Amino acid sequence: MSLKLLTRLWSVISPDRRLEWKKAREREFILAANSLKTLSVTDRGGMSIDPEELREQIVALREQLKHLVHNRSA
């Protein structure tokens, strides 16, 4: 059996009844985690990432979203 067939069978047997926004949020998280270059997962389920990569992404996102923040000094 292929993984696709097993996935379809499982979705019929046990459908995901979560709200759509929760499913979408989980998909967004998975995409974000998969985009990390230095993410590594141990055989016991632990995760690690280079803190410098996180810092670079946070700085880049702050720059992209700074128009959403109201500047009090202005």
C-alpha cells in the first residue's frame, strides 16, 4: 500500500474535526519549520536550530512588518 492510500483511508476512518483556522495555522507552522536551513531533529524527537538563523529571520520579519507598528514618538 502506498502512503497516499493509507492517508486517504485514515481520513475516512478518523476525520480531522478541528476548525479550519486551526488546520491552516498548523500547516503554516509546518511550512515555516521546513524552511529552516539548520533545523535538525534527533531520533528521540528533540529539535535544535542555529540561533543565528533565528535571529536573522526575526530581524528580516521585523523589517517587513514594521509598517504595522504604531510609532509612539511620531
